[in-house]
Amino acid sequence: MQQLSVVILAAGKGKRMVSDLPKVLHQVGGKPLLAHVLATASRLDAAARVVVYGHGGETVKKALANEPGVLWVEQAQQLGTGHAVAQALPAIDSSSVVLVLYGDVPMIQAETLQPLVADARQGRLALLTVELGDPSGYGRIVRDERGRVLRIVEHKEATPSERKLREINTGILAVSADKLSAWVAELDNDNSQGEYYLTDIIALAVRDGVAVEAFTVAEPAEVEGVNDRQQLAELERFYQNKQAEMLLANGATLLDPARVDVRGTVTTGKDVIIDINVVFEGAVKLGDRVRIGPFCVVRDAIIGDDVEILSHCWIDSAEVGAGAHIGPFARLRPETRLAAGVHIGNFVETKKAEIGLGSKVNHLTYIGDAEIGASVNVGAGTITCNYDGANKHKTVIEDNAFIGSNSSLVAPVRIGKNATVGAGSSVSGEVAEGVLALTRAPRKDVTDWERPVKNKS
């Protein structure tokens, strides 16, 4: 079976985006447009993925540097799609089948493209078309009286009768590399745009007796390109609707599917409930019966069974054990690890913290670079003073300790089992097991003090 080479045309500047960012780096679902297309090419088991870049090329290459096995080919002058493909052909095995995709058409699916690739392996030229109610601006598919594809005519070159055709060219096609090379070499720029149109190879294939097979895509959004911010926003909604459908199909309850955004991957257990305006980023795993309140962001996190996350929480690169209760207005920063039954309350921030079974940190508290045992209670206003201006230091609080409100634990510090730190204390060093540590200044009452009064003059 012939190998597949995918050529992705990504050289356009995107003037209508009104942006310094190359068009193909604008995002849908938290991922650059071009990254979506590269992912689709990978799902097709492409032996080669060749990206033809132009405007902002170095920025594009840097942004996608983690994509393995991509061949980058520069189109220094943008002289049309045929010219762009010509730049890629020297990097392609002449015995392969070539699939041409576009870096600003992010929603195309591998399942839609597989029949084109299979058809090209049978020696035909396969192209993808779509029918639109308003095809203005697009190249039309011209067929003969028997319905066979004859050619593609660009909108600007079309006659009035041709402009009435509703079937349009998506630009996506597959054909053998040797045929493609021969036809691209024949292209000329004798047209109103002065460009080399890849679409002109359709007429050349007909001339040479090569069968042209058109496949019509069922979902027009799959082949919609991004040329301006409006189109970008429309594709974002299409993408998010698809993500919501998958969550619903997997058994999650979305209180409003139109107000949940997925910018990565989410796997859910049974009977998960997700309120409005929740954003998922990166890789998120939700256990059974998880409940997430409104206005939360969950990024690269593992959430155990029966966890409740109240409104306005931010959870980033954290693990939350079964039955934990988070929020509202809590922030779990990277390397937070919560055991089962932990309570993290309002306006609590954790970072690089391990908190043991059933412990509670309920109010207005910062816990950073800390190891907290089981059944510990941390009072309101407590902070672990982990940074000395140069280095981070660790706080250890052992099982069943009680930390009074408004305490400062100056790391490195260890609080022993069953120890108590009195409210308002500033503790450094070690507090032994079972003792009460107090560092409050003695109270002083001034009896002859007079409160200042406002000068009325």
C-alpha cells in the first residue's frame, strides 16, 4: 500500500485577523489552528507531514516545536496554492499518495478524509466538496451532463451561470505524488489574481483521462476556514458544542451545554454534574459523582470520586482525593495533593502541598511547600512562610495538630503530632508532640488613653 504524505498549506498572512500573530496560530479549543490539522494528519498515519509556511514562519515553527516529525518548507513568495504545493513536492516520496490540507481549516476529521486517501490509492484524483446555500466567493465544481467532474472555476473567473452552482471546492484533495508533480509543473498564472491555482489540476486530470471522484462532506463546519475573528468565534462554538455532546454522551450532566468550555481532554466517571461557565484545560480526569459549581477552571487535574468543587475555584495541576470538598473561591496550584475527605475552604491557596486524610484548611489561608498529616485543622488567616527571599523551605504538620487562626509558620518548621499552635502565633523551629506553642506578646491595657477626635476648625 502506498504511503501517505500530507501537505498542509499554512503560508497565508491573514490580514483580516488584524493581528501580529500568524493566522494559523490563533486558537480553537485552546490549541492553534495548525495543531488541529497536524493532529488529524497523525490520525491518518501519515508517513510525512509537510507544512508550507510563509508569513511569521519562524514564530509558527517555534510555537509547534514539540510536534514530532514535521517537515517545514518555506514559501517565500505567496503566488497561490499551486505554487505552495510545488514548494513541498521535493520533500515528498514520489511513490506516495499526497493529501493536501490547509492550516486554517482546523475542524476537518480523519474519518472524512480516509475515503479520499483510499480513492487516490486506486489511481484516481479525489477531492472534497461541500454544498452551500450561499457559495459566493468560492470555486465552483463544474460537472458534465452525466455528473462527472470536469473542472473547478474560481468565483472571480466564473460565468453568471457557473456562479449559480452551489457545490464548491474545499481545496482538499488527494492524488498520487507523481501525477501531482506533473500537473503542478503545467500550471500557469494567466488569471485575474496572477496566481498558480492548485484547482486547475482538476481539468488536467480530466484531460489525461484520470478519474476525478468528488466526496461531499456532510458537516460544512469541517471545511470552514478562518479568515477573520468572526469565523474564528463561530468555529470555537462549533468545537465546544462537539465537546459538550461528547461529555453528555459519556454520562455527564451539563446544566447548560452552551456554557462549558473544553480546551484539552476531559474524561468523566458516572453521574458527574457540571454547572455553568466551567473551563477545562489540558488533561482532566473526573471520578464518579463529581460536582463542579459555576465559574471554575480545572486544568491538568485528577479529581476523585464524590468530590464537590464549589463556585469560583481554580485547580491547576493538582490531585484531589475522594470525598474532598473544595471552595468556594479556592485556588489549588501545581503539585497540590489532597487525600480523601480534605476540606479546602474559601480564599485558601495551596502550592506544592500534600494534605492528609480528613484535614481541614477552611478560610483565608496560604499553604505552600508543605506536608500536612491526617486530621489536622488549620485556622483562618494561617500562612506557611516558605520563602526567605532566596530559597523555598518546607513546613511539616503532623497528624492531629491544631493550628490556631492568624498563625505564621516560618519554614523550615515542624509541628509535631497532637501539637497546638495558639492563635496569633509566629512559629519557627520545631513544636514538640502534644505541646501548646504560644508566641503572643503580653497584653497591655492603657487606661488614660484618649481617642483622637476630628478637628472641627
